Amino acid sequence: MTESGDNVDRELFRNIEKLRQLRIEHRDLDEVIARLTMDIHVNELQLKRLKKRKLVLKDQIMHLESQLIPDLNA
């Protein structure tokens, strides 16, 4: 295999691994947010920050997924 092919494989592997980590963090945040919303003494600011972080993660996941899907027009 060529060196550029190896680089592409490594980059693909890094992107897939990053996507896996982002999905795990997103799922974990979802569980934390669900638990916090059941607490009547929840810190609203903390909850807002967690929800914002979750949205940022979702955007990053969508961006990485779009990079991994081949362009159908190519």
C-alpha cells in the first residue's frame, strides 16, 4: 500500500474513533441531563450549560458523519 493510502487509512480511523467518542459523550450527557431534570433542586445554569454542550457535540457528530459519507456526485 502506498504512503498516501496509509495516511488516508489513519485519518479515517482517527475520524471514526473521534466519532465514537463524541457519541459516547453525547449519550452520557443525555443521561445526566435526564437525571438532573428530575431533581427539583437542579441548578438551572448548570443544566443549560450541559444542554448547550450536548448541542455542540451533536453538531460535531453531524460534521464528522458528513465527512465520512462519500460524495455521491463524485
